[in-house]
Amino acid sequence: MNQPTAATRAEHENGNEHTAGAVARIFQAWDEALGAKDLNASMALYRPDATLESPLVRHLLGTAEGVVRGKDDLRRFVEIVFANQPPERRRLRTTYLTDGAILTWEYPRVTGDGEQMDIVEVMEIRDGLIAHHRVYWGWRSVSMLSDGSHPR
């Protein structure tokens, strides 16, 4: 993991319930918004200047870079994501890891009732909102892009 910035370190060292509560809230609220495909609820979790990085950006938007910058572009992207989720995009996860400023969790490929897309989510939390969101895909998810089984 990258070294925390001075601002991130200070927020972590203060380690108050506000920060811990924000991380837990985002972990839960992100899952609820994803499950309901609730665009407004998902956007309420992001800072106005948020970024999101994912292989899905290139796939769905046809861009050379896999980054979305700013809440307006993020809203348009997430709307497309919600409209194009394959059945393999399930939401089984168990817990998260955090240092108080970085929130990370995994959607493992193998579940108790079959396979799902294998994804790791990493979110940098600042002032109770997502500042940077990075999505890393495992081999099964990447193969869905290359074989065309992930809708556009």
C-alpha cells in the first residue's frame, strides 16, 4: 500500500469515531446503493472532485484512460455501470480492511453458491466522503471484458 499522505496520516492518528463511522457507513452504503442501483445514493458518497479508476471505464466509455474525474462525469459513468451489470456482478463480501483513511474489500471469485466477478475495491476517504476510488479486477472479471461477455 502507498505511504499515507500527511493529511491522511493526521486523520488516521486522530482516529476518532467520526472517521471510523464514516468508513463503516461508506462500506455499508456503497453495497446498498450498488444492490439497488440507486444513482443518487451512490453519488452522495463521493466528493465533488472524486476520481474513479477501473478497467470498466475503458470498456464502457471507450476511452484510452481508465479514469473518471469529477462528480458529474462519475454520475454519467455509474449510470452506465448500473444499466450494464452482468449476472456475475454479485455482491458477496465479508469484511473490510482500513487504516482509517483507506477502505479496502474483496468480492472473491468463489462463493458458497458459485462464482462471481472477482474485484477488489479501494477507496480513499476524506471528510467522510470518497475522494479516490480504485477498482482492481481479477482474472475472471478481466476475461469477461476480453471475451465480450460483459455488456456495454
